[in-house]
Amino acid sequence: MAVFTSSVFSLRKKLIMDALVNCGAKTEETAKTLRDAGIVNPDGFEQYTEKLVAMGLLGKTKDGRYYVNCPS
């Protein structure tokens, strides 16, 4: 089961990161909701999205938009 969960997380990570980069969500000012970024079922895997935030890969605004944390 852990392999499946890891695979789902890896796939979700790629989908979210790619979608946010493709729509230009690279800073807090350009952040997008996952729905606006084109993510299918944006609320279906909330725990994975929050894990990406906790890992520092995504930033999250106070109003619930996301952006890719690009190194400066």
C-alpha cells in the first residue's frame, strides 16, 4: 500500500507543479487556485497538496492560492 501512496503522491506532485508553472504561478503575486491552474479534482487530494506546502515546494497565500517556490 505504501508504494501505491508514494506513486499517487509523485503523480499528483508532478501534475500540480507542472500546471502551476505552465500558468505562470511562480510568485505570491501570480499565485493561482488549483482549479484556475487546471487541476482535475483540485480538492480530492488536499493532504498531498498540503504536504507539498510543508515540504517548501509550493507556497500558499492566505486566500488559498498556490505558487511554485522557485529558488532565487
